[in-house]
Amino acid sequence: MAGRPRFLCGVVEEYTFSAVLLLVWDVYKMSIASVRQYQLTVKCRLKRWGLNCYMYAPKDELKHRLLWREPYTEHEAAQMQSLIKAAQEHNVEFIFAISAGQDIVFSSAGDRLLLQQKLRQVAAMGCSAFALLFDDIDPCMCRADRDVFPSLAQAQASVANEVYRELGLPPTFLFCPTEYCSSLCSPSPAKSCYLQTLGRELLPEIAVIWTGPKVVSQELSVALVEEVEHVLQRRLLIWDNLFANDYDCRRVFLGPYSGRAPGLMPRLCGLLLNPNCELQANFIPIHTLGSWFRSELQDCAHTDSTGTESPAEPGDSQGLREGYNPRKALELALLDWVAEIKQQVLEAEEDRSDSSAPLTVEEVRMLVELFYLPYRHGPQAQRLLEDLQWLRANSPSMGVPTRSPNPSAVAQWRGRARSFQQLCAQTCCLHSRFVRSAGQALLYDLHPYLWDVRNLLLAASAFVLWLDGHCLCDPDHKGTWGSCFGWCQSIAAPLFPGEDAEPWVHRGGLFGELQLYLLRPLLPQDKGLLYQMCQEGLDVEPSTAEVLAAHPDLLGDRVLGSFLSLSPEYIFVLEDESGPCGYAAGALCAEGFLQERDSSWLPAMQRRYPQELGVLGQAVLEEALLFFHTKPASVPLPVLRRFPSLVQLDTAPRVQDVGASCSLAVSLLSALRANGSLALLGWGVMDLCSSPPGLKCGRMMEAIQAAGIAKGLEQEARL
């Protein structure tokens, strides 16, 4: 074979694609071996995109990392062998990686022998490419190793060289160092004693893995690669974590492969992409990686810098001719992904009772732009963020207006607010289309992310409506929201199916539209409906029902009345098709709110509900009456200064989605913060013990915890 070995370009499976394993196992009742076969078959489709390599390195597989010394059982070996065979049939090089660095004793002949036996077992299955991984481990050696080896690098190189020779000098043998990126090198790659030692001690045929300037590198430059290559005295193989999302369970990356300098490939011996943990999320990342690879091959075709590797045969959507362009590669990948999604739906259509129009290219593009890249938002997400930041920064008036704002500024602000609301509505429509039109595997993998974004946009939309209501100058404080909600209702109308609704908003699908909510500020007519909600789920005796019929506002006044009277501008309402089903109420200044409640509101309630009302023995009503006629416990002043704002949240029993409660909390807390409340920690003095026994406060804490703002609140909840 002339020249150096072919350039390795493919994927590394650092974490098992658990979503596919669970889905295939639960839905199709396949054996584990069949699941593995299915998993590799999906990845082997990448060959048509010009890729040629797959590294098996799942850290969540016990015998890869934690129990590396244990050989595979006969059943496990059969699974692994089928995986290796399937790769070979698709002309994909299978690299078996093992991570023994956590507890290996480098000076132990027993550990060395166990490592060699494990790799020989895999070699007997037909594997001829291997990798030793020493990443993410404690760099301190045990006493026995310190007595034998002067440094960690020499210990690791000694083991790697011995294994490489024992395996018969395999053509592909990779080594992942403990300092595997520039940010982990001390003090720098060029001056790292660890890398310098590896460069001297490691056999020259062993390739070294590198991730770039960081663990997740935004860019890879030729200059950096050459610097590290000079230290290690060999070409590098890039382990590219651009799309890895195992470090953040709330992020997924669907954008195109980008940030890698042209002409990088001649300086490397390979590049392996570590993709998202969710298999279905990786179509565009790996498709565009194939486009990058073909483009680099074409640029190098006039020289022999890539050895025996030749450009891939023309196939689906191939043919980038003028250098790699991420935007063009994305457009090609979008076309293929839409076709793939349609095919998945057609294959499963016989098991579906409903049918829907397939997702369009524009809809899939919107999905991709919402979850783009770790260092860069897609155009749709960027526009949402910029609009929200501008609307908050340029709101003509924060809080209750004291003077009329400039009409032209209000008009400009509301025009941009309308555009923002329309973007939010489009995203909600995308969610409903996605749950009806995506295949089951795709829905399983991506729905949690889209659901989170949808809920956050509901909260952001309600916050913008709140800001818009405060831009109005109405002398009657009860009508502050009046004209605002003409717009609110017109914008939100497409979210609720009706006679004039567009066809894509009608209910259906697996689960997305089963819980469909509107989030908005308080309307004057909400009081009675919210008071009715306060009575939902109460199991009352006939005598209690009689009292409630005579005094229908008693429980509502107890739970929500003080906020409605003293702080209506900080109340947000959650609404479903049956009407209001939740609320979040707040007071910007808890100290002032509590003083006014005790001095004016409570005396009014005492006159309305005298102690002689006759509710003894009726627990819920008795507690409410006791609240009105008992001097409230005072909140210590240091607590009020540390937590200056008061919040209260509740939802009806029919609301089972914590995401809706989370959106309520985010809306209220955003409004409080916009008007000067301190950091998130300051939004938590909650009068929990004042809540009636029949009403649970757990949902409030659960929602605030889900929003990520509950630090310290448990301690103050006792107040």
C-alpha cells in the first residue's frame, strides 16, 4: 500500500445511544443482539456520505471502563462479533477502545496481562483496530507505580507500547492522553513535560488523540495542530466533541459541522466526531461531516497527501465542489433528513391510527436553528434572543407607569413585540406539527428538548405581554390591562382550535397537544374563575357546601385575595381550553405588601367574614376564618431584606405538566426582576405555612426548582 494509511473519518460512540436501545427493545421486542445490529446498520448508512470509521468507546458500558478487567461472556462476545462483522460488511473500520486508566496499576504484571487478554479476545472476534484511552482520570500514580516510573507519561507509554506489540502491530492503534487538549496542558502544549515525554517514549506508529484547544473546541486551526504535532512527533487524530451533549442534559446540537480550518486534513491522520447522545439527533452533524470530508479530499486530490484514500462515489445529495461551506452543507443535509423522516413515518404508518402531512424543509430548518451549535445559536434562536433582550431593555416603562410614554417609542416597541410573539407562536405550531408528523424514534429523542423550548417561550411571551400592558397609561388602575389584551387574544388565538383556526392546530398526535396552555397576565374577569379553581379537588361535606354557597369567595380571598387587591400587576394566569387552571402571584416589595395586608386588607376581610360565621368542625373553612382573625406571624426584617419579593404559585389538579408550572414561575420572576428585585435567590420568601391544609404548596416548590431558582428557598419556606 503506497503512502500512509487512509485518513480515518467517522464517529466515536462515547455513550451508548440509549434512546434507540430502549425504543427498539420496548417497541419491537428485539433481542439485544438485534438492537446492536440495528444500531450499527443506522451508522453504516454513513458510508454513503464518504465516512469510513466507527470507534466503539461507550463509557456507560461497564466492561469498557469500570470493569475493564472482566472478559466478555459468550453472549456478550457474540453481540460484539456481530457488530464488528456488520461494520466490515459496510467497509467501515471498527475501532475497539478500552478505558483502563481509572484504576490500572501500570507496574502490575497482572493488570497488563488482563488488559492484553481483553484486547486479544476482541481481536479474535475479527477486530484489527484498537484504542487505549487515558482521558479524564486522576493524574496521580499509586505508590507502586511511583517506585517504578518517573512520570505518568512514561507509565502510560510503557503499557501502550507493550500492548501494541502483543497485538501484532495492528495498522490502527490509537492512544488518548490525559492531557488531550490545550486547556489541560501545563503550562501549554509546547511546554508540557507530559506531552514531550509521550512524544519521545511512545512508538511512532501509535497515533495520539487530540480534541483541540478545549475539550469542546469552537475552532480547529492548522497552526495549533502543527504545534502539538511538533511536540508529539506524529500526526494527530482529532476526537471532535463539537456535538457532544453529555455534559448538559438540556442541550442538543443539530447544526452543521463547522469551525474547522480548510486544509486541516493533510496535517492529521484522522478525525472522529463524538456526536449527541441521542442517535436521531445526529443526522445533520454526521451528514455535514461527510460533506466536509469529501470537500477536503477534493482539495487534496491533486496531491497524494491522503495516501490511498479516494473520494467517495457520488450518492445522495453529494457533490460539494468549491470547498466546504457549512450553510450549503446544511441545505443538502436538510433535504436528505426530510426525506429520511418521511420514510420513517411511512414505514410505521400501518401502526398509526392517525396521519398528518409530513414535516417540511422549513419546519425542519426551524427545528435545527433552535438547537444549533454549542457556541452559536441558529438564526431563529438568535432572533428570539435579540428581540427579547431589546424588548426588555427598551420597554418605555417598567412597572406601573407614572407618566405617558412617548407614542412613537411605544409604537416601535409594540411592533417588535408583535414580531416576537409571532415567532413564539410559530415555535408552538412547530411543536404540535412535530408530535404528529415525526417518526417515533425521532420523537422519542428530540421531543423533550422542543418541549422545554416551547414552555420557555410561553413564559417569555407572557413576560412581553406584561411589559406591553405596563407601556399603557390608563388612569383607571383596574383597566391597566384593558387594551393590551385585545392584542393578547389576537396573538394567542391560533393556539386554541376554533372555527377559524388553521388546520395544523387541531388536536392529535402522541402527547404534545394533550396539554396545551396559554400563559398571560391577569384579566379583570379572571377573579371569579380563579376563585372557583381554589375549590377544585376539595371533598366537602354538605354543611361545608352550604357555607361555600353562601360565601363563594371565602377560600379564594384566603388564598389569593391579598394579591388581587394589593398586587394585581404581578399575577400571571395559566389557561387551558376549560379556562384558568393556574396562577403565579407576586409582590415586588414583600415588606410593604405585608404591612398593607395587615393594616387594611385583613380588617376588611374580618368585616366580611365575622368569627360568628359558623364553620366550626369544617377544617378548610375554619382554617380560612382563623387566618383572617389571627394576628399573622411577623417575618424577620433580615429575611425581608435578603428576600425582598413574595411569590405564590398554584395550579388546578388537572394540570399534570410541571413544565407549565415552571413557565408560570419564570414569567413572574422575570417580571419581578425587570422591576428591580434582587437576584434569583431573592424571589423566595414564601408564606407556605399560611396555606390551607387542602391546598398543597409542593407544586410551587417543584416549579421553582424546575426553573433552577430554588437555592435557599427550602430554609425560608418554614416562614
